[in-house]
Amino acid sequence: MTEHVDEATYDRLRLRQWQAGTAQGFSRRTFLALAAAAAGGAALGPQAASADAAGPIVKPLPPDLFTVFGSNAEMRWPAMRDQGYLVPVDRFFVRDHTSTPIIDAGTWRLTVDGTGLRGGPAEFSLADLRRLPHETAIAAVECAGNGRSFFTTQQGQAVTGTAWRLGAVGVARWRGVRLSTVLHRAGLSGRAVDVMPSGLDPNYVTGGVDLGPVRRPMPVGKALHDVLLAYEMNGEPLLPDHGHPVRLIVPHWIGVSSIKWVGRIEVSDQPLFSPWNTQFYRLFGPGYPIDGQPFDRQVIKSAFELDFGATVEAGRTVRLSGRSWSAGGPIRHVDVSTDGGQRWRRARFVSASPAGAWQRWELDWQPTEGEHQLLARATDVHGNTQPDNARYNTLGYLFDAVVRHPVTAVAA
């Protein structure tokens, strides 16, 4: 039951099983019907909504805090300057596949069922979860496509999907109950192999095919390891856009694994598949298998807490600040260049890094008048370093290259 906590090992096994025709929960016929569109970079935007959806996004989206892409909203990095370690809820990014549902916490129920249980289905209310032992964890949630736009603007490569810069990431303090506690209460069997949470947001429709609710499996070993059923974010009940009343937090895995508005958890004694681990969130393109290469883990990135194209005063000291993060482990050091990569200086860290979610840093710079390119390159404790170029894939996932950040210094 403890096998495959590591997502890379899990994915390799599931890919072999998928290719061999072992598929519970999502037919290979449906996969093949959609594969050509995904491999060709077809848009994967939502095409359906339900009557109980309040709209694409419910919370305010002031332009100084967000860049909005329909049902998605990217945090603007200047909004994080001097904000401390956690991202305030009012500026935490929003990623939806359809739209934000409004769910009554009093009538909400979580159903746990499937062949991986010893008995029949179990049901939990929010009050039931709150009576169980709680846990608090600081963890990052990041969209797999964060940084996607730089494949085009920086590497000249065509990709599809939401044109995020680097703001589709956030770190918060989550409070809830361990998924392992709920699974054991539901009667987890020693035969259990996979666990698949499903959201209560409107069904996702693409290519004329209704793919049902957003859902994505994980190995039972991961489910028992560090996954949280969260009902609070930064000390307050979850807002609708962030998964009210309950969402999953799956540390170190891509954001889609942290299912929002969770309403059902299937526990199976057979491998599980869904569109979100076979059709979407796979790497397509030159050098990848025709069925796509699966992935779960994010990569390493750095961002300046400064607008792209910002104007600063020449001849005066500017304190540059930013954050770096890696799914591979805590950040060891960050090097910054203010001249397009000709010379590099080591940034100084700002405060500690709880749970290694990300690392704040800063560097003083006295710019000369004119155009400048800022670069930040992070290295984590396992030696993972941001490359000059990210490996291309048609859906624009996992951009990890050093980002060129333009700045203009003008005379006072």
C-alpha cells in the first residue's frame, strides 16, 4: 500500500498499463478520439457550465493584483512585494476548468467509495471532518502551465493554453484533515491501488465530448503520505474560487492534482485513469511518445516582484526582490544578472523558508540609464538548476528556463 509515493515511478508504471489497454475510469477509445487534437495543440478551453455556477470567478480581480484570462486569473508579482511568506487570499491565483460553483457547506457531503474499500460507501459532512484530528501545512499550489507564455515570447515556439507568465503559483497555510485519516475511517482495504478525487465544478466539455467532472488519480501510497483535505486557507474558510468548502492539497505535485470542491473519492483495487492523466497534463511534441509523456511533478522557477517593462530611477540604488521555488527540494542559492546574463551575483535570502515551499531573496542594484534585462537563476538542494532554454512541448507545460525580465532605467 506504500508503493509509488514518487510520482515519476508511478507515472511510468501507469503509462505501461495504459498502453497495454488496462484502463478503469476512462476508455482508450475516448482517448484516441481526442489525441489528434491535443497532439496538434488544440485548445482545451471549457465549453460548458452548469446552472449552479455563479460565474467564471467570484472574488474581486483588481487589475493591480491580477491579469485575467477568462475563468483564470494570474497573480501579478509586484503585488507580492513586502507581503511576507504567504500569498494573501485576495491575490492568490485562480485556475478553473469551467467556472466556480457555489456550494452550501451545510449540505455538502464527501462520498468515499470503490472496490478498494472493505465495505460499502462512506459519507462525511464538513462537521464530520472538523471533528477529526486536524493538521496545518504550508504548501505551494502551481499550475502545470505556469510560465507557458515564455515558450513563445522567449523561445519563439507555438504553444496552446492559458498564456501564464509566472503568476499561476501560490503558497498558503492550509488546515484540514489528512486524507489518510478519512480513507482509514472509510474502511481502506489492503487491496487498494489508486485513489481518484473528483470535483463538484461543472462537467468539462471539449471537442464535443463531455468528459465529466475534473478528476485525477494518485497512488494509494501518495494518498496516505502527505495529502490534506483542506477546509481553511490562511486561517479562514476557503473562498468559493479556492475550493469551498473542501479541497485537496497534494504537496509537490502539479496543481490539477489538488482537486477543488471535492465531492467524491473513488478508491480502487485496479489502476485508475481519467482524461487528466491520459489526455491532458501529458507532454506532446518532438521527442515525446505518440500517447504523450506523463508527468506529475513541477520544475524549478524564479520570479522578480516587479512588473515586466517596469521603469526605475537611474543612478539610485534599487532593491530587487523575488522568489524561487522547486518541486525537487528547497532552494540552495539564487544568482541574479542585471545585464542580460553577462555577469551574475549571488542574491541574499530573506527570512527562513517554511517547508521549503519557496525562498524569498533580494539584491541591491544601481542601474545606469537605458534598457536592461534582469535574470534570476535558482539552484535547489539536489542540484536542479534553471536552464537557458526549456524543453519544448506543444501544450506549454513545465517551463523552467531563466526568464528575461525587461526593465528601463530613466534619469530622475
